[in-house]
Amino acid sequence: KQEVTQIPAALSVPEGENLVLNCSFTDSAIYNLQWFRQDPGKGLTSLLLIQSSQREQTSGRLNASLDKSSGRSTLYIAASQPGDSATYLCAVNDYKLSFGAGTTVTVRA
Amino acid sequence: DAGVIQSPRHEVTEMGQEVTLRCKPISGHDYLFWYRQTMMRGLELLIYFNNNVPIDDSGMPEDRFSAKMPNASFSTLKIQPSEPRDSAVYFCASSLVGGLSDEKLFFGSGTQLSVL
């Protein structure tokens, strides 16, 4: 069974600092990996999707890397802003999506 | 498009009562998923449908849970009878394609269920 782990569980940084969020998974036979954002009381919004053949994917200030062989993905958020405060979840697709527990980010103004 | 629409947003009920959660997927999406989110277990897939047909219900916790999709624009998740341990946020999500695809998943805002 696929196990997805996200470390740290929570992170607090001052505005402007770069964020690094980690995701690890136990079975490297994945099809793709997605990073989601969840705001309090809201659903999840897909941020980035990386195919298993890709090493990274970028969207604006967000960059996600994937090392399938080692079972790791990292989400980088450059120049963080208070509006980036949310919970970030990664999900691996090995036919079904398996989610990590998330990293709750607080960006202090 | 209005996105995935769930109702109600909040539901408070007493143990033993029947609860029905509703979902309208994004028009044209062939796959619909029901998830449950709790602090202890995170996000769990309960069941998913393809073209209105249930494909995998292995995540449904007990016979008290049932889900239907009578047409492409409507699905329900029913709990009968409800128990306090069913308290959670229930999400509905839809996608154009499921399984091994690069189609993103779109989530509704969820239903916060509290069973007293």
C-alpha cells in the first residue's frame, strides 16, 4: 500500500522567505504526483502536476521537483507572501490518488 | 463553470439519523470521487464512479455508507444510521479522466458533518 509522508507538519516563516515543502512516498511505481493547496474550510485546489517522466514543473513562484527513484518530491515557493498561508498536500497517483497529511504554512507579515 | 458543488456545507445531526450528502460534478467530467477528511486519517478515498457506474467502493467503511450516481450531474453519499465517528469533512471531486491520466482533480468545498 502506498504511504505518503509530508515533513514538516507545520511551518512558519517571515514574508519574503522561500518555502521548501517535502513529500516522500514508499512505492516509486507512480504515474504522476500532484501538489494541492487547501485553505481553511475550503476544498483542495490543484497547483502543479508532475508526470513520472518529468523532473520538475513550474508555475509562477511555484516549482515542484520529482525524484521518482528515491520516492521524493519537493515544492518550492519563492518569495513567500501572507496569501500563501494554507495547507499544502501532495498526492501520488498509482492508479488511485494517495494523499499525504499536509504541511500547514503560515507566512508572517 | 461553477466548479464542483456540494450541499449542504454543514450538517449537524444526532446519532442514528440518516444523512444524505449531495454533489454536482463539473459538466463533462466522467469521473466522480467521494473523499473523507479527518485529522486522524487525513484524506481517504471512499468510492469513485466512471460514467455514473461505481468502479471501486473498497474505501467505504461500512454497510452504513452507500453512494449513488443516478445521472452524470448528480451523486449522493448516504449514511444510515449515522454515528459520532462519522464526523468529518466529506469532499466530492471530479475529473475528466481517471486512473492513470494527467487530468487534474477538482474538489468541491466539502460538507462538514457533525454527528452528536
